[in-house]
Amino acid sequence: PWGVLFALVFALSLGVTALVLLSDAYYPGNVLAASGLRRLPVIAIILISATATSLTDDQSTYHSVRLKDAAAGNRVTIDAALDQWGRRQTEVTTARPAGSEPIPLVFVASAGGGIRAAYWTTIVLNCLVKNQDNAGWKPIGMDMNNVCTHRMSMDSVFLASGISGGSLGLAVTKAFKDAPAVPWSEPLGKDFLGPTVAGVAFRDLPNAFVRLRATGQDSAAVLEKSWEKSVRDAKGDLASGFLATAWSTPDQLDFPLLALSGTSVTDGCRVTVSALKLADADAASHDCLSLDRVVTPIQGAHAQLQTLAATKDAFDSTCPADVKQPGEPKDLSLSTAALLSARFPYVSPNGTLHWCMDRAVRTFDLDGGLIDASAAAPLALAWPEVVKWLARAERNGKCFAPKLILIDNGYVTSTRSEVPNRPPGLIAPLTAFGAVGNARSAAARQAAALDFEKFFPPGRCGGDTAPAAARPDWVLPNVVDFYPVAQPGVEAPLGWTLSERSKRSLGHQLENKYNRCSMEIVARWFSQETGKPPGCSGT
């Protein structure tokens, strides 16, 4: 169909060019003259026509999300996945000798922020699990001395939650699981903005007129395929199935598991892509906000309550639009799963997912940062189930210590903020509305950090019974935060392309004193040392 579309676009281009060149040579006519127009408004006509056609044709499948041919694989509850993770962590190996407890149960939250978030996520995780002796790995512009010397096993991470660009960074780490010597950040230094703009100009805009019902051909698909090519050139596989990569064998999960979250446009619910069953997959209703999903006094208790509130499971809606009867969901590629979380408004079109129980019921997906840009909220919502599992593991004589790694790519400034003045009464509601929205991500990060710090204090399994007077002045935190610090020079921008200077700037940011301290704290989670690391002095 794209040959026909090219011919139409070529003809349209010739027509528009002729109108632009000849519009001043001819009198515009009484109608245009009466309107006060001196020439034909070609650009305005194109924009109005494209807007009108997009508003009138709401049944188009052109922006349907790309699906794999393979059926979606098995998925598990968070409790079953924790059981499998726990058994693997308690196996006695040379890396884990007998009696090496407590065992860190690590969670990761990678915040949104376009390609900057993706690049920062990969270099932070790469630094945690590799050191300078591993195939000469080195991020651009980074001095490796005494920074990435402590290695953490990637399967120590149980669950990694991602939003927007952070989701892309996590997906890239999965894509390189069979190529451990490759620096994960390498494919993210390419230009991804150019293909996106070209897809909008030469596919989405012309198709607003001709209305081809082809799927997997829009600008979102172009961006996904450009990611896949860049990763493939670096010996990774971002085109592999999301659920396929979640399993190393038919009955063995491959950790860490991912939970990548987008936003449902029409109801504001979270749309989550994960091998974990985090939403109520058995709900007969597609209403993600209904209390009937939780409380049904007449029918009795649910057999399995969902883990995340106000959440849709993307794999309930990964069925082809042209198949009308109920069917089995399809898998998604890692790139598609990442973009479901990263469809930034007005840059990528909202993607359409078709409910497998009824194709007429659709979910329209946009960037997950509209709900929570920190990616920490899903971890805070899943915390009660983690607490139940930890209590059961402790009764069975196992000691697991939950830890949280926050990866935030927003530049933090050390300057003192100004004391706010009293807002005028007329704009105070608008000011408060904006402030509440801006605080949502910070509040989610803080809620998750409080869960990990309050309920399981450092050095204890299940509660701190020591009197306050006996506690040391400094205790090893359960939570670390990796972030760049504002300083003179280049700061990496948001968007889908990074310059060499931006990559070099982010590489240097791993060396700031706050991130050095966080690296050393993570190392002590696994070495069983509890004293204050030398790198944390003066932070």
C-alpha cells in the first residue's frame, strides 16, 4: 500500500507546489477577496483537512499497536514470581556461600525523561553490574577509577518499574541479556528524532487524507523500528518478544522482571506491560476504576485481588483488530512495550489496543508520565504483597532485605529555593492545581522510599526491636537515588536524540559525590558490611 501512498503524496506535493508558486499570479476570486485573503491559504487548508479527517474517522486501525505473531506466553502472580526468585537466591553457589544473609531483594524504579532517561538508566545499571575489567566497558566521557568497581548480579533485581524513556532503558538491558560484553548505552546515542519526524510528515499526515487501514506502519512503528535497528547493530535484540524474554526456560523466569507503564487516555488508568499479573485479568468489565473489582458483597470475596489499583493489563488487549471473536492475546516486542510507556503527547500518536474479549472496546495509550513520571508508584502499590511474602519467608527461616534503587534523570540543583509569596486569590486555585500535578511524581518516590525504610529497617528482617538508644548514628539505607547534578556546561536535554557532549555530560555525572556514595551503599548491601562507606563522607 505504501507504493500507492507514495504516488498520492507525490501528486499532492506537485499540486501544493503549483498552488504556492502560482497563487500570486492569479486573482483569488470574489469569495477569497471578500474574506480579506490575498492568496490561497494552502498550509491552513492542509492542517484543517487533516484535523477534520482525524476527528471524523474514529474507527481507523492505522495507529493500532504493533503485535507479534506469537501468542502471549505464561504470566504469573507476584507471589509465585517471588517464590521462584527466592529459591534461586538461596541456592548455595560460589557467589552466594551458605549463611550469606540477609539476601537483598532489589527493586528498581527508572523515571521518565525521553532519551536522556534511557541513556542514564543504562549507564547506571551497567555500572552497577559491570566494572572496568569487563571487556573494557566505559561510558563516553567517564573516568572509571573507583566508580564502577563493585559488581551486583542483575538477577538480584526482582522487579524493575519504568516510565517513558526509563522504560526504553530497561528494555535495552533486557535486549542485551545474551550479549553481556556490550555497553548497554551504545545504541542509544543515535538520532531517533529524524525517523519520527519523517514518519509524521510522510506517513501519518498523508494517511490523514487517504485513510489506509494498514497497521504497524505509523510514525510510532517507525520509531520502534529505529530503536530495534540501533540495538541490533550493537548485537542486541529489541525486536524479541516481551514475554518471551521474561522466561529463560519454559518454567524458569529471567530476572529482573519488568513493569512498564503507560496512560489510558479516556479514563486515566495505568496501562502496564509486565509478565506479572498486576491487574484483574478475570474482570468481566473493562472499567478499571470500578470498586466492584475489589469489593463485591453479594458475590463474596474475589479469588485473587489485583496488585495495582486503577490499572489495565496491556496483555488483556493485545488482539488483532480485524478478528471479531474473542481470542488469545499476542506478545509485544520489547520496543513496542517500551513505546507504550513512552508515547509523548504530540510527538508520538496515541496507540490503540483492542480488548480480546470484545474488539469494539479499545484502550488508547499515551506516555505513562501523565500519571507518575517517577515509576515508583507501582512499587508502592505492590508493597503490601511484598510484605506478606517477606513475612512468610521469614517464618520459613529465610531472611530477605528489600532494597530500592531510584534512577532519576532530572538535574538537581543545590541552590536554595526562594520563599514563595502569597498567591493572589484569583489564581490560587490554578496555582494549587499545577503544584499538585507537579508534586505527584515526587510524592510517589517518597511513598516508595518510606515503605522500604520504615517497615524493614536496615540490618533487621521483619522489624527493628532495638531500643532507640542502642541504634548507631549512621545506618545503611535501604534506598539509593541516582541523579545528575546541575553544574556549568552542557546538560542533556529531553527528547529522542543526544549529542556527544550530552552523552559525555551524563557519563561524568556518575562520578559526582552523591552517585559515588550510592554505588558504595549498593556494594555494601551485598558485602554484609554495615558501616558508613568512605565515599559517603561529607555528602
